[in-house]
Amino acid sequence: MVFKKNINEPIAVYRIILTVLLIEILVNFFSGLNTISLYGNTFFSLEQDPLLWAAYYTGMPQFIVQHVWVAIFLDIAILLLLCWLVVKPLNVWVARLLLLFLILFYVVVVGHHTHRNFQTGYIFVLLLFVVTSINNKQILFECLRYFLLIFYVMAAYLKITSGALFNATHMSHALAAQFAPYFTAQHLGWRTALNSYLVQHTFIAQSLLIAATIVEALAIVGFFTKKYDFLIALFLLIFHFANWFLMDIAPIGHIAFLSILFFSKQLCWIKKASN
Amino acid sequence: MHKLFLYRLLKFNKIAALLVAAFLILYAVFFYKKMDMLLFPYNNMFTQQLNQNYVVTTYMMKVNQKPIFISNDWYPKKDFSEAALTSFSKWIRNNKQDYMYQFVQQKTNDSATTATYKNKLFVDAQAAETWPQWFAEYHHFKLQKNDTILIWQYNLRMDVSPVAIMDAAIIYKKIVQ
């Protein structure tokens, strides 16, 4: 087994991934989900997440939302460091500092959000940039790639083994809860009309769940070959955007992470062992 | 064998390989014990059917009878507002106890020890009293003294068209001081 040395790293690919991450962070910040806006938020509720337990036990997230200058510093630091990293993606110390700040951002947001969503993608994708050695980067990339694949395959596995796939009304029940605030606010349109239609037409809703499970299960191909990573990533991205449209669950925080599958060929330098 | 990632990792760095193997074993154990949410930041991806009868509960905050429409916001803020308001409302309905409070109480069996975790693992009930005001201001409501903040709970019947409000009730009321 040989790791190719003195290789030209795919700087352009790094910049694309980091730019996608930057756009996701900006969408969060400009929508009002940033630590400055959370200043004074006194309510949090933790789920089954030992990372959150450990972080909140230290009191750090609570300290951040109770001190406005710390919150301002955190938000500005994240934006500046991320912009710097887009320009200089090989700067590991900037990446490491940014990783630390994004972990802080993650624990603050998720604990006060009271529900985990895709924000973890911010942390996972940045792991690729915190090591200097090309060999370590290679290993980290493959670990992250397999984690991403496992995530989707396990989602498909859970749907099959839990019986959700074979329960004709499962998807329509899931859809029923997704647009409730829109109905309460009388914020109606063609999306809520489609949601109502799918809730009442269980066969069509369940067909969509089966299609989604097939797309998730497709990720298993990635365990055997990297040739189809681009296609797998494309299908998964389509799945996520369909999810956003149909279930109002946006993959913001996950797109940059998913993009490592898109650039699998460029990020992979491993050569077979020469005899 | 040479192509297998774990084999290559073992040849490259034994400690890293052991960590990955430990992770896989731990993950398998958690999955087997149906604790799939514990280790990972992702949820169970809608494998569990959470409601049985198409009746969905949702919450809305009103300031001086004027509703706060969270659905008008961009997705990240809307999602945050919806989850936080739901969680706060359930906390109010559950006598200001959440999952972590009950978990800690169950594990410690001692109210004095439980109290040491207040505002560390679960929120301090007194401190959280200001949350409704914060939420209203987060949605650009300028609050004044004697303004009324209400949290309404709505039960919606979702399998009919149009969607019907089966009942509605005020679960929280606060007069701004």
C-alpha cells in the first residue's frame, strides 16, 4: 500500500466545499439563527446527546448566551475564520480554531433549539481541514465518507426493520405533523395543499417513503466502490431537497458535508500497493 | 484484503484502526439496544410513527392577542422557533420538568444532588420565566409593561380538508412587568 507523496492537493475542491459551508452558515446567520440573536435566551433542553451534556455541564453555552460580547465575538470569529479558510484552505490552525468555534456554536444552538438537526455537518466537514499530513487527510476523508454512507444505509435499515416501510399509513402520519404551524397561522399555499393531499392519499405518500428508502439504501454501493459516489451524492441531494419541499426539513448544515461525496475522486489519492 | 479500508488503516496507524473498530462495535451495540440516537447527532429518520390518529398538537404565542407567525421566517429561524416553542410549552405542561430533569432525578434519587445540576443539565425554572419575553423580542415584538403574552395549544385534525382545529387552549399566560 502506497500513499502518494508530494501530491498537489485539490485546492479548488477544498474551496468549493468551504464556500458551500460558508453559504450555509450565512443562511443561518441572516435568518436569525446566530449566537447574537440568542443572547438572553434562558431556556434550553437537552436530548440524549452526551456531547451536549458535557458542554452544558461546563456552563459554557449558558455563558455565551448570557454575555452579548462573547456572542458577538463568536459569530464574527466564525465568519472571518471561514472566509480566511476559503482563501487559504491549507491553513490548519485557522481550521482548528474554526472547528472549536463551530463546536461551540453547535452546542449553543442545538441545546437552545432543543432538537438536533443537520447542524452537525458543520463539524464533520471541517475535520477534513484540521490535519497537515496528506496521509492523515486521506484517512480522515475515508472515515468521513464511510460515516456518511453508514448514516444513510442505517436510515434505510431502520425503516425496513421497524416496519415503517410496510405500514401503509406511516408516511401520511409523518407528513401530518410537518406543516402544522403553517395551518395554524393560515399561511397556506400549494405546499400546504400538497401536504394535505398526501396525508389523505396514503398510497402515494407511502410510495414516496419507499422511494426515499431506496435512495438511502443506494448508499450501500459506496461500500464496494467509489466509482458511483457522484451519482449517490446527486440522488441523496435530490432526496434532501425533496424532503425540504415535502416535509419542510431543510438540509442546511449537511450540504457541505455531503459534497465530499461529490468530490470523492479528487479527494482520494490512494494507490494500490505495488509488488 | 489489501483494498479494505480497515486493513489499510491498520497498516497505516494501529491506534486509529482500534478507535474506528471500537466506534463500530459501540454503534452496533447501541443500535441493537435501540439507543440509536445516543451516539449520533442524527435522529431515527422518521422510522417511528409518532401520532396514531392524524391529530397533531402545535403551539402559538400571542402578544396582546397578536399572533407570532413563525412560518413567515426563513427556514433556520422557523425551525428553531417551532422546536423551542414546542419544547417550552411541553415543559410548562409537564410541571417545568424535561427529559434531563427526570433522567437526573431518576439517577440521583436525591433532590439535593439534582439541584446541583440545575442550569447545567436542565434549565432553572425561575430563569426560564423570562423566555417568553425573549421569544417575543426575537420575533421583533417590542414589549411594554402590562403587555400580555399567551401560549396557545392547538389540536389540529390533519386528515380532512380543510384542516380543522379540534380544540384550542391557553396553556401559559404572562403579564410583562
